[in-house]
Amino acid sequence: MTPPRTVTRTQEVAPELRLDERERESLIGRLRRIEGQIKGLQRMLREQRDCTEITQQLAAVHAALDGVAVGLLTAGLEHCLESAFGDAARVKAALAKLQQALLILR
């Protein structure tokens, strides 16, 4: 007999992420560009390029990943808040301010 499956607290409260096709494709495109940057970093390491150049590219990848994270969080929050509060225009305005604040923190 198999033991019962335990459900963690995160699984109980985590809403399903719902992105529209435009948002999803935009994030996937950004991740593909980051993938290219990562491959470039691998090449730079194989070629034993200058550590300053490599570090600069690492910083660019880090910033690009932060941008994807902010985009994902903003889109996810937008859908959650719109379904909870219903006023799409006010939700979008509040999220635009939040997104600006998050980008400043980078």
C-alpha cells in the first residue's frame, strides 16, 4: 500500500500561473536570448577570454534574468489581482508603479 501523498503549504495556496499567449511568448523569447548569452559565456571561457569581459557578460545575463523575473511576477500578479478585484485599469496602474520600483532595486 502506498503512503498518502503529502501536500505542502506552497501547493495548497499557489495559484496556477496564467499568462496570455503574448506574455508567454515574450518571456520565452527573452529566455532564448539569455540562452544565447550563456552559450557566448561558455565560448568565452573556452577561449580563456579576459575575466573583465566575462564578468561584464555575466552581469548582463543577471540583469536579463532579473527582467524576466519582474515580467513574470508582474504578469502573474496582474491576472491574480484582476480576478480578485475586477478593476483592470486600477490594477494595471498599480502594477506599473510596482514594476518601476522593482526595476529600481536591480
